[in-house]
Amino acid sequence: MYILITYDVNTESSEGRRRLYKVAKLCKDYGHRVQNSVFECVLTEMQLTELKHKIETVIDSVQDSIRIYYLNKNQNRRIITMGKDTSIDVEGTLII
């Protein structure tokens, strides 16, 4: 499956900078960097499960945000969020 991984790791502390490095290294082991915090990956379901588990052991789920987008043509839009979720429901009602 073809996926896009994006991440936002809080780097205000030295621990955060270490987490950022570790997340980037994990993603690099599974895919290709296309922007600073964005990786394109072609993975099996098992590889994705393995990567998600490794990322969960590294991030601070209160401060860091990981988003995984499924980009296959034959799948409905799916997004996995790990850690802090700052997204909005773009298909829901938006009041400004």
C-alpha cells in the first residue's frame, strides 16, 4: 500500500529534539523523505503495523502528532492519527 507519513514533534526541549531524530530515522528506514517532516512509503500491512508500533514507543502522545494518509486508488480516504490530534473534520459543519 502507498502511504504518506507526516509528523510534528515538539522540539522545545532536548528530549523533543531526540524524539524528532528518532521518528525521522524510523520513517527513513521505511520510506523516502519528500519534505522535512513528510515521507512517502510503499509498505505491506505488516510493515505499517510494525512502523506504527515503533513510532508509538518514541513519541510523546501529548505533545507530538503523527498522521498517516492512505493514498491507494482503490481505498476510501483513511487517515490514522497518533498522538496529539489538531485536525478538524473537513466534511463536518464548520462555523466561523
